[in-house]
Amino acid sequence: PGGLPVGALLGNGDTFSIAYPSYHTARSHYRLLQVTPIRVNMTEKLVSASTGVINSLLESLEASWGKSIPRSKAQFLHDELSSMGALLEDLADKEGLDNQTKQWRNKVTKISCDIEDCLDDFMHRVGAPHESKGLMHLIKTLRARHQLANQIQELKARVQEASAGHMRYKLDECMSRSANVFIDPRITALYAGTSSLVGINGPKEEVIKLLIKVEEDASMQELRVVSIVGFGGLGKTTLANEYTANLAETLILRLLYRPDVMRLLKILLSKVAEKDIACNYELPDIIDNIKKHLQGKWYLIVVDDLWDTSPWEIIKCAFPEDHCGSRVLTTTRINSVAVTCCNYQQQFVYGMKPLDYHNSRQLLFGTENTCPQQLQELSDKILQRCGGMPLVIISIASLLACQPTTSIDQWKYILDSLCHDLGSNPTLDGVRNILKLSYTHLPRNLKTCLLYIGMYPEDHDIDRNDLVMQWIAEGFVSELGGRGAIEVAGSYFNELVNRSLILRLSDDTPWKSIHYKVHDMVLNLILFISTEENF
């Protein structure tokens, strides 16, 4: 009642049944789940997308030593899973893993889940390991204990095989080989032709207004920073390029994942000094030289694709705050980063919006904006699935242009690709890679919480309190720094909203009630990653 976890009302070993809706079936279907809660210390051992249930399983194994499992076998499983868990954590930070490494990772995750199921089944049939129920109970549960011993022996053999596979396939070397040369998936957006741009004039005018806006307590000649914020694929970089296209004095810095700030500032210095820069320059020297060359001049600098505030705190030191009317334009997917760049002046943050229906149709069908009558319904469904994201609409238009003929079956295939096959359609690789950047930049704990949202069906309203409690119940969130688990989970939810991965919407009623959803393309990405990582 009142959102209180059921486990807080029960003691160890108390069994109860709950009925809960299955999100993967019709809403009228319910599943019956029998639960025997066991209290564990949730301050350290968490379930995560990178290690699966290994962390929580290690604690269960420690509790089972010499009781439900012989100490030697429990110790072996504990030590092996600890080592594998550490390697899985390292793999979580690597991009472009080869298939062999992915297969080993999924195998280890499956083994840990099977061990957890084995222990849960044993405790349900026999009782928690700390309980003492006498000789008769021991005799009655002899069969279950014998079955557990056989299962543990089998699981031990699987763990040994996985450990041997780690050595045999030299996965440590595979990890270093997996670091492929990174090609920025946004590169095509940088060179989009202006003739193909749709719906750009309105946002462009809004950004110009922010750049030239007169403030009562500030001079127009002061340095001003304007931020463009929005989810990947909405056209932030394209908008910045469109504004600066005809301005000769524009300097552009494009940031990548984990940017090398020293290298970026050297590039900036070489542009403002119009000469090559010596390699032995230290960071303070570079900043001082940039300020020296920009001092007393008007400049417009674009800092594209900021992911956190730490690079910005260094980069902004190179901008002299003189009264030449200079401007800095930044783009980011994260609202808190945008606000920080603008010195916490929210009025200088421009939020990118999806294209409306009219502009979406024009981008899909071209200037003529004509669609065969028999394809009208399918085209509307495709546009609805695209959700006004220019990147997705352009990819679909390219896919359609490659078809020799126009048929209903082809359009149905494209619609199905948007619904289910984001990972298998090569034409949508660019869309997936750009959207996946938002997932890649998440901390590990937020990755787990985001993937869990894949249990919701499409276009489903997310109840914030329900999702927060589910994260806690699954073991994704724990107490942190003196804050309770509910408060920590709430901050995780807010951060996903801050990063535009969960959409905060208000309805048209006078009281403007707030509700939350996930963009269909983001949900598709979540399901793709969940399958790929065996979540």
C-alpha cells in the first residue's frame, strides 16, 4: 500500500503470491509469482547490465557456504565469478567487441543466472540456509539437496569451461583488438546540402533571436553563449551549420566521445593563429595564446556535441570576455550541460523540437509532397514511427529511393524495420549508431535502468513511482552517500529525462498533468541493445 515494498512487511522466509500484469502480453493478462524474500545488504551488491546478477549472486554464495552448498564448491564458484565479473565490467566500457568476446560475455551472464535460479529454487523448496528445522526436515528435503548437489556439479563444470574459454580465446587480447578506428556517425550531417533541409528556417530564426537578444542588465557587446539542446537525430549540428554557413569568421570545434581537449585547443589555436603549433606547448600556454589572438576581435565559435561539463570548463577559459559582441554556440543532448554552458541562464537555451507532420511529409516525399493513395495509411504510420526525427526520415527516404518499384509489401517491410529490425536493416545502421551514442555515454548504473524500460510496450505511459520501485526491487539501485534507495532511484529517473531518453510530456488539459514516455525509436534501440547484451 502507498508504494511501500512488500518485502518491508515480511520476515525472512515468509512466502507470498502476487499477481502482476505482463507487459509483453495483452493488458488483461496477469502472471502469478510466488516469492520468498531474503533480506540482503543492498548497499553494494547490485544487478547491472554489464555483470548481470553476478554481484548479487556473490553475496548469496557467501551466505550458502557450508550450508546449502559445500564450502569448497561455493568458494570455487565465488572466486571464478568474481574474476569473470571484473572482466565483464571492463568489457562494458569497450565499443565494437568482436563476436567471440560477445559470445563469451553472454555465456557467463547465462551461467550466473542459472546459478541464481538454482539457489532460489533450493531455498524455496528447502528453506533459507540460516534456518534450522530439525532431523525430519533434513530427511524430507534429502531429495532436493541431492538434486542441488548434481546441479552445482554441472554448473561448476560450465564455470570451468567458461574460465578455460577466457584463456583459450585470449579475450584480453581481443579487448584491445576490438578498439576499431572510430568514425563519427554524425559525419554525413556535417555536409548536408541546404537544398534538402526542411523545417530549418523557424529554428534558425529562434537561435538568431537568442544570439542578438537585448538583455536589460547586460550589454549586447558582452560575450554570450547560446546552447542548442535535443536528442540525437533532431538536427542540432545541421542547425548550427546552417546558421554559420555564410559567416566567414566562424571557428568550429567538434567533440567526440571522451574528447582530447588538448588536441582540440591546439586545432583552435592553429586556426586563430593561422599557422602550425609546436607540439611542446602545455595546456596553459595554448589557452593564453588563443586568448591573445582573440582579444579585441569579434568571433563566433561553435562547440559541437558536448557530453559533459568538464571539457567545457577548460575550453571556455580560452574565450576572452571583452566587449566585442562575440558569440559562442554549443550543441548537446543533455539539458544540464546546456544550462551550464549558458552560465545557468535558461533563456539562452534553445530546445530542438521534432518536425511537425507537414514538414515530415515534405522531407519524406520531397517538395512535391505527393503519395500514392494506396500507400497513404502506411506512410502515415511510418511518419508516426519516425516521430519527427529528420535523421530517421531521411534514412527511410533513401531506402525508398533505392527500390526499383513502389509496392505495398515494400512499405510494410520498411514499417516493420522501424518497429522490430533496427539492428538488421543495413540502411538504418546510421540511425542506430547515432542513437546509440546516447546509451554509450551513460554511466553503468543508468544503462541498466534504461534497458529495463524495454519491458514497456510502445507508446506506454510510464508511471515514475512504479518504475523507481521496480528498479529497487530488481536490485539496480541501492542507498548511496546517506541517501535512501528511493531518492537515488528518483535521481536516476531525472537524469534519464535530463538526457532526453525519457520524454517529459504534458497534456492539453487546463491543469497540464505531467506524464512520461519513451520515443519509439529509443525503445527500439533499447530492445536491440538488450538482445545484443543478453540483458
